[in-house]
Amino acid sequence: MAISSNILSLRNTIEDTLANLSFPQDPKGLYEPIKYILGLGGKRTRPLLTLLSTQLFNSNYNDAIKTAIALEVFHNFTLMHDDIMDNAPLRRGAETVHVRWDLNTAILSGDVMLVKAYDLLAENKIDCLPDVLKVFNDVAAKVCEGQQFDIDFSGDMNVAIDDYLKMIEFKTAVLIGASFQLGAIIGGAIKEDTRNIYEFGKNIGIAFQLQDDVLDVYGSPEKVGKQVGGDIIESKMTFLFLKALDLSDKTKKTRLTELFTAKEIDEDKKVVEVLSIYNDIGILKSCNEKINMYYNKAFEYMDRISVSKESKSEIIDFVYSLKIRDM
Amino acid sequence: MAISSNILSLRNTIEDTLANLSFPQDPKGLYEPIKYILGLGGKRTRPLLTLLSTQLFNSNYNDAIKTAIALEVFHNFTLMHDDIMDNAPLRRGAETVHVRWDLNTAILSGDVMLVKAYDLLAENKIDCLPDVLKVFNDVAAKVCEGQQFDIDFSGDMNVAIDDYLKMIEFKTAVLIGASFQLGAIIGGAIKEDTRNIYEFGKNIGIAFQLQDDVLDVYGSPEKVGKQVGGDIIESKMTFLFLKALDLSDKTKKTRLTELFTAKEIDEDKKVVEVLSIYNDIGILKSCNEKINMYYNKAFEYMDRISVSKESKSEIIDFVYSLKIRDM
């Protein structure tokens, strides 16, 4: 699907504003990593969602630009700190900050990015500032909680599916919801619409994340952009795996657990055997049902928003064009 | 000096509010370390300064309590992350968070503390919220910058004295200034007074930090609360050392540098010899002159504040009663 000229123009605005973000000259060790991570690219999805959401309610999106950028800065702050916690060597194909510089730099530069995000939010007009802060604070805390749940769940085969869904909701989806919601608040939407668009974004965010889990196993290598079955090889707790455990009989459950805890195992054989169990129990169908449930829920909330169908079409088209790997 | 009943009562209010801060039940791994570090005690100096400052301009300090607590939460966030960077095993005699839990916990719990600080600030009334955020954001970024300068300067004998003074200003003193300033803003002080009390606090903060450097070398062991000469043993860059280098002739300068870079050296002999050079060049006098300069500057700003002398006396008395180790 072709990207609309409006979206291309919003992206340019976002890139220009990011490139012109001013940071003190010194200390270099604090501010260079920030420029570095913000310069690694990405699709700038969150700020784009904010501006599209403002446009849905108000033709003038200028008032929302600083907040849109705050969301991108916040998102990159979480990436900088998450990369430490995940021991990740690469981010968007480039060295992560804690590798290129060091641990202390990645901690401290991340901290000051979070302050910078608030600094950008504080530029909002007085009439929406309290609401903006309330939404942002709530979501920022949830994102940290989601990361903590993710750490807690690592390697735990007994995670309840609902807890897993809550984890991805907090870690990923609420920030998508808030990106829309903040744009709506700044655009002057009525309270109900700001809540509806939050729920729209949140449910889309969960659907995307589940789709990502599915693509990792069932996507074509070109689409996945990394080795198919990577999550299986790493014994990652995903919706697929937890749902598979749930749907398996005792024999299959035991075997799945063995495969995911085996210390020495041939990677290819592991993928093939897990995949065969997944296929036997029809995991793809279960997943797609769940994903569609979230999509449907999202669009129910979108339906409730009190603007014309035509003006909603750009956001809806854009959301369909997105895949989680772009976020 | 006896602490006034007003101060005792403000401290109780602070302790009660801190103890009643509400955090989600889960994830425990995220919120227990926050309750832990906030429960380690401390004199709660920053929130106390905020409340005293509000009282200076307004008999009702209730509106300032949340902001006072935000400053304490922020301060403890910086301690949690600094302890990682400094590899510190102990904080107030108890295990640091990254030791008692782990690195990831200390990073993530710290992050959510910073969010919590903003959450408390956001409860300010709309008429002072933008000013409160502006002051806080500016100071929070400076505190991070100060920590980065401190890391950058570690082991660097060529640090200019002015750069060192800027480092302690940013790392420690501006938060003391902001603690006063935020209280004044919330208390409804005129703009000029809010700036004057910030400068008062900032200059007091620098004086305290310099006094701390001096006490480490010239204090009695009971007063210092740790081994006298600890900074010398650790070859820490302090105002004393940098000023001593500045005042030394070539021979003494070379010897000081040798003593501070020697890999294997008897600790006691090192302290004795450095102390002898310090005494030869009269470092104590130089330091006291500098400290008095900052005290005098601070009280010049206090003089300019447009309230009666009598109402200023409680803050002045309290500040005299403080030593940096209490902060």
C-alpha cells in the first residue's frame, strides 16, 4: 500500500524536529549516545501515531509535535535500558550504547533521555498539560512494569496466558495506545474519544505483538527479517508456546517442556519438532483467532469515536500497513 | 543546636507521607527495591528544605508536600543508579539495591522512581505546574550532567578547579537550590524571590560539599563518621587535592601526582605525606576562604529575599545546623 503524502510529510516533520533537538555541548559522554540512538533510525511510528491522532480531531497538529517527539525519546530511552538488561549487542544493526560506550553511559544517558521526554511534554499548553502528564506517567510506569514482568517470566513455563498477555500489553501496547491518546488530548478531543482511541491503539498493539510471535515461526524469512524459529531456538516464552502447552495433551506437554529446557540440542531438530507439535495442535488457528479478537476489539473502539468514517480511513489504512517489526 | 518543634513536625509529615506512598502490588521485583531504599532512612533534607521554603512565603505548606516527596524520590533514584556506577556495596550501612537484588532491578526500579517523582510533581495546581516542571527538568538534567562530569574527571589530575566546582554544583548543589525554589514557587513567592532562594540553596550546597572534602582530611574521626583521609587513600579528585596541585611548586606537584598515581603504597604513609604537603602550603586556609566565599554569597541572596528577617531565621538556623553528611 502506498504511504499517503500526508504521512510522508509528517515523517519529515518528525525527522527534522528530532534532528534539531538541542542538547548541551557537554558532557559529551552524556549527550552523544542520545544523538547516536536517535540517529539509528526506525520508522518513528509512535510520534506518527500521535500526529495522525491530532489530525483526526484538529487540522492543526503543530501543538502536538513536541509531545510526539517526547514519545520517540521515551521509546528510545526504554530501548537503551532494555538493551542493557537483555545483554543485546546490536540495535537496528548497530552497536548498542552499552557496548559502544559502556554500562554507566547507557544508564546515565538513558536517565537524561527520560528527563528530556518530560521536558518536551512540559511545553504543552496549560489547558492540556495535566491530562498529558497523567496519561504519560501512567503509561511510563506500565512500560517499566511490563519489562519487569518480561524479566520475571523468562524461562518460566508456568506463566499463565493472561499474565503473558498483560506483560505484552504493558511492555508494548499501552505506549501505542498513549501515542494515539496524547494526540487526541492535544487535538481537543472529548474525553470519551481520547479513551476510545487509547483502547484502539492498545488492542492494535497487542495484536501486532502476537502477530510478531506468529511471524517468527510461520513467516517467510524475508518477511521476518531474521532466522525463522528464532524464538523457539532461544526457548523464548511466547503466546504460541504458552498456548501450545495449554492445548497439548500430557505427552506433548512433557515433550515441549523437554525441548525448551534441553541444554544441548540441535537447533534445526528443535525447530522441526516444536513446529510439528504446533501444527498437530493447530496453534496457528488459535493464534489467528486471538489476534482477530484484538483487531475486532480495536475497531469496535474506533467505531465509537465521534468523527466521520472518512476522516478515520487514513489511520485505519496506516495501521493495516504496519507490522510490529516496524515499531 | 536544638531542632525546632516545627522542623520535627515537618519531618514527621514527610516520613508519614513517604510511608504511605502507594505502589502497585506487582511486579514485586520492581516496587520492593523502591520501598527498600526509601526505607533506609536519611534526614529527608531536601523535602524539609522545600517545606521550610514554602513556609517562608506562605503559612500553608500542604500544597508543597507532594513536591517535597518528589524531591526525596528523585534523590533516591539518583542514589540507586549512582551506586551501580560507583560499584558501591553499601548505602546507609545496608546493601545497595544492585547488590541485594541485581543490576537489572536497580536500573528498572530507578527508572520507575523517576517516573514516580514526575507523577508526584504533576499533582501541583495548574497555576504553578509549568514553573515547577521547568525548574525540576532543568535541575534533573544538571544532576545527570554532574554525575557524568564526576565519572569523566575520575583519575584526571588536570581537571581545572572551575570545572570541578561546576561538577559539584551540578551533581549536588542545584538540587538543594531547587528544593528551596520549588517550595517558594508553590508558596506563591514572587519570581525574584524564587530565584534568590535557589541561589541561596545552590551556594550553600557548594559550601557544604567543599566542607565535606575538608572534613574528610581535617575532621575528627567521630565527626567524619568514616576513616580520616579516605579521599586521599582512594586518590579521589577533591577541591583540596586540585587546589593543592595549583598552589604547589614543581617539586611538591610532582610528589603529589606520584602519591596519587602510585599503584602500591602504604595507606598510612600516603595520608601522612599528602597531609604534610597540604599543611605546608596552607590548604586549610585556602579551602576555608573558598567555603566562606560561598556562604557569604548564599547569605547575600538570602538578604535580598523580600520577607522579614525574623521569618528567615528558622531556615538560616537550620542550614547552620546541617553538615553535608546529613544530606
